[in-house]
Amino acid sequence: MKKKLYAHYFKGAIQQIKIDKYMHIQAKLPRIGTSIFTVMSKMAKEYNAINLSQGFPNFDTANELKQLVTKYMREGHNQYAPMQGVASLRARLADKAFSLYGTLVDADSEITITAGATQAIYTAISAFVKEGEEVIIFEPAYDSYAPSILLNGARPKYVQLEAPDYKIPWDKVRWMINSRTRMMILNSPHNPTGTILTAEDIEELKKVVANTDVLLLSDEVYEHIVFDSKQHESFLRHPELWKRSLITYSFGKTYHSTGWKIGYCMAPDKLMQEFRRAHQFIVFSVNTPMQYALADYLKEESKYLNLSDFYQKKRDYFLSLIEGSRFQWTPTSGSYFQLLDYSAITDEKDTAFAERLTKELGVASIPISVFYNKGLDQKMLRFCFAKTDETLEQAAELLRKV
């Protein structure tokens, strides 16, 4: 592959694209190329490599859930759902929020079903962030955040998490907030590092945003995948944060069905009103029979409350399999991603090493530098362990040979 694995990032320049001698357009994202997830999955397929790069399970969603979708299709629920989402699903989510986090969320006015969490994130930014304003994001950052900010004419402001523990440097955050700061995006459990916000982080965040009008966009798609008996610090737990938050979630991450592209957003009434103004024109409504099916499936709490145990076993098994290799690691605290430090193996750039591992070894991963504004290379690769044991065994056998 001749081109770089990350053809970006975000200088904000305007690029003229010549269609013919009479027609020119200005590119809004001139520095951003194809997503690294698409690039690496394509490469994995081309070289018949084990794909531990893109974050999706290689095992199927539950037959019971698929049967529920079929049931509601056959019952005729095949037309547009309400713009805000099917009422029974929103009611079930409100019950879940209270049960888990102790917050009363109004099912009618404070929950909207979305076409995945990425759409929810884009909609939240589009609804509130204006041209010339700033949004603070923490890098390494999930790759949809900055483009969504740029498409709305705003400016991403980057705060670098402090390796090797990827902690938030709160003193730096404090001095970055100014009159142009409209929003701050936080992600816990964090993709790509697998770290989580602690109770201490939450207290620092409360202090930082107190007496400001900064909105919080909390990406909590891995809320049910937290390890070692640690607690997920949802912003729903904290009234001071909830009142200024838009919180996004993913059914795909929870129920092994990423291809269904269904998520949701929770926000206080006044914020949700603005979110829906944008949502109705970005996607309007979301797959109807799947919403009814998810409403039924959510009745069984064990379907999501057992997820941490399920994936912790996957994490521990994967790490036991690569024990004795030259990779180094700190066990991930959440999500289904594990970072591996390869600095003891080679001085190659992470993009080059990831490409070589895919082509020559047969295991695809994600280089972490692509999640940084300036491509910071810390000799780290991200591996997805949401795979069958057989797949993890095959990949680990190859990785031990490096």
C-alpha cells in the first residue's frame, strides 16, 4: 500500500478541487482521508490476515434478538418510527438509567434513538457548535470527533492524555477554556486506550466546568464493558454534569450487532429539544422493527449486566496467550481493545509496523498515531479482542513469533 495509513489531520486549510475549467469546489475536509478502520480492514481482507483492527465482534448477535426483529417485521412494523424513537424502547431506557445510575430521565423529552452513536455525536455537535467556536477533545481521540467539529466550522482544541496511563491533565484543561469554548468531548471507557474516568476525574471535571456555559458530550458506548470490579462513571450519576450533558450510547457495542447502527442520546429536556431540531433533518428516524425488538430484549438485564465478565475473560485469555512475547502492556480497564507496546521489537513507525504485521505476519491492528492530531508515534498498536477464542488463539500464535 503506497499511501500512508493516515491521510490526515486537521489543518483547516481550504482546498480547491477542479471539476472542469468552469467549475471549482472548496473541500471542507481537505486533510482527511479514508478512515483507518476502513483501510486496515481492507488490507486484512486483501492479505487474508486475522482482523483485530476494526472494533466489531466476529461472533453473531443472539438468535433471540434476531427472532424478535423478524417477529416485528412480520407484525407489520415496517414504516417510519416516530422521529424521537419508539415509545416502548425509550421507556425501557429510562428505566435502565434510573436502575443503574439513579437519575430520572424523561422517556418522552430526554431520549432520542439514533442511527448509531456516531450519528448521535455528529448531531450533538451540529445542534450546538457554531462557526468560530471551539471544542476540547482528548487525544488519542476517536476519529469522528474532529471531522464533525470541522464540518460545523468550529475548531478542535486538543488536550493530550498523559502516557503511559493516559490520564487527563486537568491543569491544562483549565487554561484552555475561554469565551469561545462551546463543548468538551469525553469518552469513557476510552477508545483507543481502554482507560476509564475515575471518581477523581469526575470531581476535577466538575470544578473545571463550574461557572461556565461549556456543554459536555459524553461518549459512553462501552458503558457495560468495564473490568476488574471498577465502576463506570456515567455522567448520569452526577447531577452537576448531567444538567449540561449530551450522552451517547450504542446498542451495537452492547449486543454484538454493530452493523445494525442503532444508538441513542440522553440529554436534559432543553438540550434535547435542540438535538432533535438537527436530528430530524440528519436522519429523521431509525429502523422500526429493530427498535421494538430491542425494547423487548432490554427486559432481561443480564443481557447487558454480564457483559463486563464476558469481555474480561476475553481480555485475560488474549493476554495469557501472548505471554512470553516481546510486546508489553497494561491490561485495559474497559472497552474491547487492548494496547500493545512494541518498542522492544522495532523502531519502525507504528503505521509501518502495523502494515508489515498485516502483510507479512497475518494479523491486522490499528496504529495509535492516527488518533493524534499530529500523528504522535508512541510505538503502540490497538488490538480488538471481541473475537472467538479460536481467532484469538490463532492471532496470539502469530504475535508470539514477532
